[in-house]
Amino acid sequence: MELYKNISKQCKSTMDFNLLKILGSEIAKSSMSAFDEQIYWVACTLAFWGSFRMGELLENTQDEISAECMSWSDITVDNDSMTIHVKFPKIKSKKGDFIHIFEFTGH
């Protein structure tokens, strides 16, 4: 047990609903353009409600588009929900994963 005494692990903070609301307030108060605020907020809320990793939603390079990059054809919008196709999820599957996002009324 003595070996484990001095080992420290960095904890990763988790996002909860209250923290998401605080983030939204900070985005609204920022000096970003309204368009940039919308894009940032959509990425954050989509990552939260879909349990996405940001790498599944956003391209990691500016110069080229990879096969992993999400495109509009990966998103299907219905009346009150959307389905997002993750082509390369963390746990590999032949056809990827399909994440369903539904309205959260009252918020």
C-alpha cells in the first residue's frame, strides 16, 4: 500500500445541468458575435445532451476534412427530435452509432 501513497490522479471535472446553465449565461455575456454564440452554445448543449465527445462533433483541423468529420448528411431532423450518426464512436461498431436528441421542455 505504501507504493500507492504518493500517487496522485488528476480529476476531470464533469458537466452537469447547473454548470451547463452557467456556461450558457457566460456565453450570452461574451463579446462573441451572436452567430458565434449560437454555434458555441449548440456545440455545448449537443455534447451535453448526447453525451458526445467534442471530437465526435467538431473537426480537429482547419485545412482538410477527414472521413471522421461530421457533415449535414449525418444529421436527421424530425418534428421534435434529431438523430446524429457518429461514424467513428469511441467503441468501434461497423456502422457507427446513432444518437437521438429529444426536446427537454421547460428549459
